[in-house]
Amino acid sequence: MATTSGQITEQNKRLAREYLEAVENHTDGRIENLTDLVAADVVNHTPVSRDELTPGEERGIDLFRKHTEAVTRGFSDVHFDIHDMLAEDDRVLVRFDVVGTHDGMFMGVEPTGKPIRISTFGLYRFDDGKLVERWSESDLVSFLSQVGAIDL
């Protein structure tokens, strides 16, 4: 029996949720099953894995792991409050808040122990059951304000 477009869309929404849950369920900052969820040649169009924000894209699972684990090391109790999830064809758009305690280095900011909530949009493209592209926009100015790195 052939897979319908609606089934693929629902499968991709499930995959997006599984990816976010894997990040939430990390152990000591490490996401154990990342290679089960993300393609080896993944393209990350908006990485925040360095100590500073830099534009550009990164390619490959090793740099993707570095990006993703920068979040889990910066916020050991990170979780995502998902507000909306929309899907069409091979793409899933998720509107969510990144919530946690800033208890590790993130974006060059030393740990503050402060609670954070960062409004985020993530667009994920899937192929053959794996994440192959990621775009994200987060309110990083709000994050910097919440941890006292800048005054608004």
C-alpha cells in the first residue's frame, strides 16, 4: 500500500517531536541517539554552536551535534514548550519556547543560574525518516537580557 502525502506529513511531525524530545532527554549534555534522527550530511542553516553568533551554515552531523549539544550544556534542564506544529510535504515548522536554567556556558555568556525562556521558530526538513535541514530563529536578545548580558 502506497504512503499518502498526509501520512508523510504526520510522520514528519512525529520525527520533529522525537528530535526535540531527544534534546530534552540528553545525559550530561550528550544526545545519545542523534545519529538515529539526523542525516550524516545534515545542513544547519542557523547554528548557535560557537561562543559568539556568526551567520552562515554548517554541514555534517559532527557540527550539528556541536550545535545541539551547546544548548544542552548551556541549559542542563532544557525543555521545549511547543505551541504550534505545522507540516507540509517534507517540512515541519515548530513554534516553541526553549525553557531552562542557564547553568552552563552559552553564546560566550558564563553561567548565571538564571531561568530563561527563549521564543523560537524551527523549520525542519526530513528525508527518508531523518532530519536533513534545519533553520531556526530565536529571540536571542531576550536571552541576553534575561541573563543580564545586556540591558534593554
